[in-house]
Amino acid sequence: MTTFTVTVDGLSRQGRHAIAVSLVREDGEPLPRWEAGAHIDLHLGNGLIRQYSLTGSPARQDRYLICVALAVASRGGSRAVHQQLRLGQRLTVSTPRNLFPLVAAQRVVLVAAGIGLTPLLAMAEQLEADGVPFSLHYYVKQREDAAFARRLLHPFRHGYSELLCSADGNSPRQHLPEAMRSPTRDTHLYLCGPQGFMTHMQQQAKSLGWQAGQVHSEAFAAALPPVQAESESFVVTLASSGASWPVPADKTIARVLLENGVDVPLSCEMGLCGACLTPVLSGEADHRDTVQSEAEKSAPLQHIALCCSRSRSKALVIDL
């Protein structure tokens, strides 16, 4: 994956728990183009790589803007951003890639919770620029938690935004956006936020008549995998060499491959980014990632996330 160096050009507090980070090139050259829904890999040192959605206007080529909430159970990424990043610091990032793109629609409904706002705000900016009618519905616990509040207070010409606070009785379980209640064939729905929020909203959308192809989502945490039996194990085989190794219940496919000298393109290690998706040539994958759609997970040619998924069959042959 292509990477390049950027400099931290700005840090700003967004709500009570998040920091926006502006990244620029030192030489002033334009950054690689990106589209709403895209994310970058941010290299934070000591082998720590995390994925963050780009936010703000995709039309801007002079900077990348990300927003990072401090996670209570941080695995190191958000803590590093909040405690270690400084103005002028140089970082390595990947070129943007998009696993959550906008599709053509007559109208778009965007529903976010917490830091899930970041890709949806970029979508709102893109839809505004393209003149596509939209609405942005943003759930937070308290009004003081809202990120990019100033931007959201500034009116859009082709859509509108609303802030929904749980403290005011407008939690996702108490209040659904009116724009979700009457789906039409030419409207698409985008959801982004924590896993529990996503599951609830997807269930509500289905009950209201939204078709699967109209609903698009991206979770900001990995889904909890099923409890594994102690005896659960299988054999993974590389198609290129025929080399095989057992994968015990307490290790991932990626870990077994790395321990045997096989290069694996890891990044999030939670099934969120798609960096380690690898074609399955034989066997039945037990998908535990959240980056692929259900259609992709059941397609004739399947890809498995080596960092988290397993095998339902006793043997799995992968295209490595």
C-alpha cells in the first residue's frame, strides 16, 4: 500500500471527547484525491496503525481532516492521538481507500452516532456540492459531546442537519428521524456509529420497509465474535506453496501465518479495514469481520479477513 509523509498542521477540540487533526504535506503539494466515505491508515509509531475516516469537504486537496474520539478501552490508537500528537509532528499515512462509498440516489438520509459522524459529514459536504437533497441526523449523549458543532449550525442549501441528544429524550431507541419513516425506492440510507447503534438502526430500517440494497453502514467497532470452543481448530493452506499449518482456537489465521514467516498486510486487526482480506479457494469461511456486506460474505468468490475470521470447515485454502 502506498504511503507518504504528512505534517500535523492543526489540532482542535471537538466536543468533550474528540480531537480533530489536520494533516498537510510539507511541500505544499496537493494530497491524493478522495471521496466521501474514504479512510486513511495513520501510522502512530511503534508499529501502531489505525484507520480513521476522512471528514470535511472532499473537494479540499490541501489537507486531510480526521476526528478521533478518546476510547475508554483504547487499544493505543486514540490514546496516542490525544496524548502524543503535537503541531508540526511528521506522520506516515496511506493513500485513501473507500469501503463505504456514496451511490447515486435521488435523496440520501445520513444517520450517525458519536464519532460515526466523520464519514457522514463528508458525505453531507459531497451531497451539498452535488446538489443532492439529504438530511443528516446526529446522535450524541449530551449537546456538549457534538463534534463539528459550528459546521452543523451553518445551514446547508440542499439539505439539513439535526442534533439528537439522549439527555433530552432523543436517544436512538426513543426517537427515530422522520426521514427514516417513509422510505422511497430512490432514497438511500447511510448509518455509522458503534455496533449496538448500528444493529438497532438496521433492525428499525428493515421493519420500516427499507430494502437491503438501500441501506449502507460502517461500524466504528468490531462485532463481538462468537465464543470459541477450546477444541476449535482447523488447517490453513497457502495455494502458492502448499504449506499448511494448524490454526488453534487461541490464535488468528494472521498470527499463525506471521509466526511461520508469511507476510500478512495487517492494519486494524479487528476486521474493520479490509487490509487483510484474502481470497478463499477452498473451504467454508466463518466470517467475523464487519467490513464486508452480507452479499460479499455469501458470494461465490469469497474473501476472508485473516485478522479475525475463522473456518467452518476442517481445512481452508487461501490465495497466498
